[in-house]
Amino acid sequence: MQYIIYPPEKLNATITLPASKSISNRALIIHALAGGGPMPENLSDCDDTEVIVKALNEMPEVIDIKAAGTAMRFMTAFLAVTPGVHTITGTERMLHRPIGVLVDALRYIGAEIEYAGEEGYPPLRITGKRLDGGPLVIAGNVSSQYISALLMIGPVLRGGLELRLTGEIISRPYIDLTLWLMNAYGAEAEWNDIDTITVKPKPYTGRRWLIENDWSAASYWYEMMALSNNRDDELALAGLADGSMQGDSSARYIFSLLGVKTTFDCTEQGLPTTIRLRHTGHRLPRLEYDFVNSPDMAQTFVACCAAMDIKFRFTGLQTLKIKETDRIEALKTEMRKLGYVLHDVEGRELTWKGERCEAQTHPAIDTYDDHRMAMAFAPLAMRHPGLRINNPEVVSKSYPHFWDDLRRAGYTVEEAGQEA
Ligand SMILES: O=C(O)C1=C[C@@H](OP(=O)(O)O)[C@@H](O)[C@H](O)C1
Ligand SMILES: C=C(OP(=O)(O)O)C(=O)O
């Protein structure tokens, strides 16, 4: 399928974002390890959360986690401490996303895990049992999801866990998000040095939990506001908190540099509320930013800055090549279709110095099974009316109603071949 997108004349809408998939997936694992208590409320309805819900409800012998990285990593640790024998597998891409660092760490504390395919990658055959835990050294520079996965099982290990992370720690806010939720569910887990985390063998307790909406999803609406030319446009996004623990809430700050102002309807820290996005008209001519703490927003800012003619140098992108696709390559290829020539430095940095090439007359953006390619590029229809997005259904990985929300905001989103 292919969508053709035309922007509205004015942006003025209230959008209810999906719930955070990162919080949903953590809350589900912790709730299961707590052995009961109320279900977390406002769970995301995205694919990546639905696979965990299904796996935990049915616990089949073969668990297909599809394209969900967090679900693959979190369920691997969960299955290692849960009695039973399971094979966990996923999409073709998932079978090429590394998991060796997590498997080695789990084996070190006694887990029984075999590779059912290629060494270092899913599928895995896991025989669950009670594990001892204890001190553990793990690379902090590949994926924070391995660390979150280990931390979450920490409270049910006989000796708890003492993790020391080596290398440059990437995606640190996601580790903090994990610790925050664990502690909220009664665990005792904390940083006790810049690179060391201790989890006590103190069990979780069930509790009510309302999941905040997704700041990464909000970033696409910020992008639309940044790209809009009407000073009186306003977007209201429901269900986001001031002082959010989601790392991508930094969107609020970074987009202030691109002329988008955020106000919160309720200013009580931590409580989900409606935020309003408006223009300030003040923007930087060039942006330099390190995305090591918010890798999921790199695509949003690459697309947005180039389209606003803001030159950039973005660093901290070293994890992008092992996500849903090699996002560095995907960005370079697809931005070229729109006339922007980007350069990367060893897969860690992306720069745009204003270099251009001839844009295609009817560009069609490939999405590479990556929801964020579709959602980061769709707002560019505001500069390239009639922009085409291939395989738009990929958005269901984190934001199933993204296209409905665009229509609600006044965009025309037509299926190619069925244009009005
Ligand atoms: O823990 C999480 O919820 C996530 C951690 C990040 O992954 P990495 O730690 O692999 O960068 C992020 O990219 C992903 O979308 C969600
Ligand atoms: C990287 C992502 O997801 P995951 O690693 O959980 O598949 C993402 O949502 O951008």
C-alpha cells in the first residue's frame, strides 16, 4: 500500500496520543513478576505491546514477538526466571538484531538459554528456573534494553543484582524509566555510582498504575508545528506529563530551539495533562545535538531540520543501525529523494551542511518496516504536498491510529490508486 499526503491549510486539532509503549511493556513485565494486583491502566494498543500481552496471557511454547525489540529483550529475561520451556522468535529483522550481550549475562547468573538459530541472535530456547543473581558486568553501549531486562528480574533473584555497566552508557533515560517503575512497584533498585546499579532481592507488590501517553509519538506533532507557516496554529496533545520520566520528553526543549513553545494545562509535576504547542517564531539557524539519550527522535529531527533549512550535526547515533532498520542508511537514501544530501561519520553522526541535489518529482518514501520512517517523513508533506509513503501500515508498531489522527488534524491521506 502507498499513501499520498496533503497538508491542511491550518493546523488546529486536539490529538490523543497512544500510551507509551516503553512504559506499557515495563508495567506488563513488572505486573507479571509481582504475581498479581490490578492490571496497568491505559496500556498501549500498539503491536509491540500486544505481543507481550498475548505472550504473558497464553505463554505458548513458541512465542512470536514479531518486530518488538523491547518485548524480545524483556521476555527473554522474564522467561529465564519463569518455570517452563519456551522458544522466543520474531520477524526476519528481529533474527538479525543482536541479543548475545543479554544471553551471556543471563547465562552468567545461571540461566539456561540456547540459540535455536545463529549464535548471538534470536530465536532462543529458554528453560526457566529460579536464579541466584549477584554481581554482573555488562556492556552499557549496545542497547539499554538488555540492562532494563536484567534489572526488572532483579527483585526475584535470590541474591538480587549488582550491575556494573561498561563503555559509554547509551539510552540512559530508558534505564532510569525502568528503575522508576520498579521502585513504584515496591522494588529497591538504584544507581549507587555513575555506572553501577543495585537491585535488592525484595519482591514487587501489585498496585494501580496509569500509563502516561507517548512522548516519542508527540515528536511527530511537534515536527508538524515546527513546519507550519501559520502563526496562529495550535495543537493540543492529551495525556502527557510535565516532569515526565520518558527520555523523549526532551522533545519539548529541543523543539523550543526550532520555534515551538509548549504549555501544560495542569502544572502539577508527573500528572498526565494536555499540552499545547504554538509558534514562537524564534529558531536556530543551525542545530547541533547529541541523541545518545533519545535515539528514537533522531529521524524526527533529521527530517524536520532539513525541511526547515536548518543545518545540523547530530551525534550519538551509533545505536541506529541495529534498530528496526539501519536508520542511518534509510535516512540518507530517503532524504536524497527530497533533495537533501546528508553525510554520516562511521554510523555515529549525521550532518547536513545545506547540500542539495535534484528532488524527485513524485517522491515515494520507503519505510523499511520502520514505523519511525513513516511518521518522521509524513509531516514533510507540509513542504512537499502529495508526498507518498510506502507501506504506511508500519506505524502500528507504536502508533496504530497515526493516520487517523492526521486526518483528524485536517490532512488528506489517500490510498494511491484511489485518489478522489
Ligand atoms: O527501553 C526502551 O523502552 C527502549 C530503549 C531504546 O532502545 P536502545 O536502548 O536499544 O537504544 C529505544 O530505542 C527503544 O525504542 C525503546
Ligand atoms: C527502536 C525502537 O523499538 P524496539 O527497539 O523496541 O524495537 C523504536 O520504537 O524506535
